[in-house]
Amino acid sequence: MQPFTLKYAFPKGISHAVTPYHFDPARQLNVLPNGRPAVSDPDLLLAVGTTTSTAGSATHFDD
């Protein structure tokens, strides 16, 4: 039997998110399509809260 809290802790289906930035391995940070660092876009930061990359660690934050 699954514990009660796990019914609400995990999403039921797989969600696919599209991020407006990508990781640039040469610069070791997330960049926008125009090449600017993702953390330089205040609207993006307000929308997503943070731009997390997996550059060597799942807890690496660019902002």
C-alpha cells in the first residue's frame, strides 16, 4: 500500500516542460537563444524562479 502523502507528493503523469534557455557547456551557464545569460532576464526569473542546470551537480544554480 502506498503511503497517503505519496499520492500528493509526485505528479500522476509525466509533464514535458519547454525552457526558453539551454546549457552552454563552454560558458558553464544557461543562456537564452540570443546568447545572453538566462539569469540576466528578470521576466524569466519571475516566471521560473531559478535557472537550474546540471553542470556537474544537480544543485548548481546559475543565479
